[in-house]
Amino acid sequence: MKKLNVALIGTGFMGKAHSIATAVVPILFGAPIEIERKVVVDIDEELAQNAAKQYGFAEYATDWREVVSRPDIDIVDICTPNSTHAEIAIAAARAGKHIMCEKPMSMTVAEAEAMLAAAEETGVVTMVSYNYRHTPALQMARKLIEEGRIGDILTFRGYYLQDWGADPEKPLSWRFNKALAGSGTLGDIGTHVIDAARLLVGEFASVNAIVKTFIPERPLPAASMSCASPLPMIRPMPSASAPSIPVRTSRSATSSGRLPAWGRATSISSRSNGTTS
Ligand SMILES: NC(=O)c1ccc[n+]([C@@H]2O[C@H](COP(=O)([O-])OP(=O)(O)OC[C@H]3O[C@@H](n4cnc5c(N)ncnc54)[C@H](O)[C@@H]3O)[C@@H](O)[C@H]2O)c1
């Protein structure tokens, strides 16, 4: 069986999730290739060392630059803060490595285009972690829409709310820092709703948004805080069935989401608890 070696960059929340996936997916579903958890990287050496042991990697390192071009690495799995995605992905692509990159893909459209161009040049396989589109509920919703079971889509409404940032005493983290996160809660969780909208009802023709920072200061050192909590309104491509797509995302409610779409014939709703009706 073919074996591919993974270098995981970033050992936090997603680094752990991806490590669990590479460990259990072959057990749950079988896999046509063997994945070896080869090297785990974090700028924090203690985290890297602990992760190697806990997540089952053969080695650890602290500088991704020394890892992504290693001849024994086949896949680079990017689980670092958003501001680092483009640089790591472009270096990995140029070194001929396949790439799994966490969302949001990049800080800007220009960065995303440069990432894509680098991957196309070497022909590597790439994926951005819009994991919700693979949930059974959304796949079922897509199938029902494709089969015409709900008729022409007239409107789609999606929201994804989380409450952990609503407390002003919650300390500053990279997610609240525009230089590291880029787009606040819109990039953090709004992107999942935007991706779900694209999956279910297609591409956008134009976008407009109202953004507001509700908590301008947080109790931690000097870092500046300028990520907005946006309330975007997104218009879809004009078409015969042109749905309107308000997407709402905020850090002020318990984690929840629902992705309903109303059609001419009936309606469909995918919830964050994994059900569709
Ligand atoms: N797909 C999803 O549902 C989902 C969920 C959460 C987070 N994410 C994305 O995953 C990425 C990571 O988020 P997280 O929640 O795991 O963050 P986190 O803060 O838990 O972990 C980030 C880790 O990266 C390390 N790091 C920072 N800069 C680094 C560098 N230059 N080189 C090596 N390591 C570095 C940090 O020390 C930290 O251990 C973000 O892009 C985020 O948007 C996606």
C-alpha cells in the first residue's frame, strides 16, 4: 500500500483535530493509502514536543521552513493562524507537497490567487478545510436540491453563532487581532456559512456587509485589536432562481447554526446538530 508522510504545522485546536482524523479515518472508513504522522511543527517547542507524543508523530520541529521541503514529506497540513497560511502553502507547493490548508484560506484575495498559482505550477493536490460541507446533513440538502425536490431556490438564509467571544473579559487571542486573523468572525465562522451557501445555491454576484467591533479592548498585553464582528448581507448571482443570501455571524450567542432554504415546492433546513428536514 502506498504511504504518504504528513507534516502538521500548528498543534492547537485544529492540529489536534487533524491528527485525530489521520489516525481514525483509515480505521473508520478504510483508506487506499497509508498515512504516516511524520513531523509535527509548532513555534512553541514545548507544544511541538508534547504534540509529537500525544498526537503520535515520529518527530517534532519548531521551524516549518526546515520541514516543508524535506524529501520524506508528501503532505503539508497547515493548522496555524490565518496570517501564516499563504507563506507556508506557497513554500509547500513549490516544494511539490500536497496541501491541506485550514480556512480561511488566506488574508486577501491576492494571497489566495498566489497560493493557487503556486499549486497549479507544480500540480499538487490541495484542499481547504471547509469541513461542514461534508456533513451528512449538508450533503443530503445538496442532493435534495439537485434532484429538484424543493423546486427553484428562492431564498437561502444561514447563520453561525458562537458565544465564547461575547465576554469582554475573555482574553485577547490571535483571533481578535486583525494582523493575524484578517477578517474577524466573518473569516472565522462566517466562511463556513458562505461555503455552505456556495455548496447549496451557487456562486455570488456581489457582496456587501456591515461590520462592527463590539468589544474594542480585551484584557491582555499591548496587542492591537481591530477585528470586526460583521453582519454581512451577500447577494447571489442573478439567475432564474436567484435566491437572496443573508449570512449572519456573531460571537454573541450559543454555538448554533441553521441553514434553511425555501423553494417553490417546499423548504429544507440543515441544523448544526447534524439533522436535515
Ligand atoms: N475548519 C474548522 O472548522 C476550523 C475550526 C477552528 C479553527 N480553524 C482554523 O484553523 C487554524 C488554526 O486555528 P486553531 O483554532 O487550531 O488555533 P490555535 O491557536 O488553537 O493553534 C494554532 C497553533 O499554531 C501555532 N503557530 C502559530 N504560528 C506558527 C508558525 N509560524 N509556525 C508553527 N506554528 C505556529 C501556535 O503556537 C498554536 O499552537 C486557523 O486558520 C483557523 O481559522 C478551522
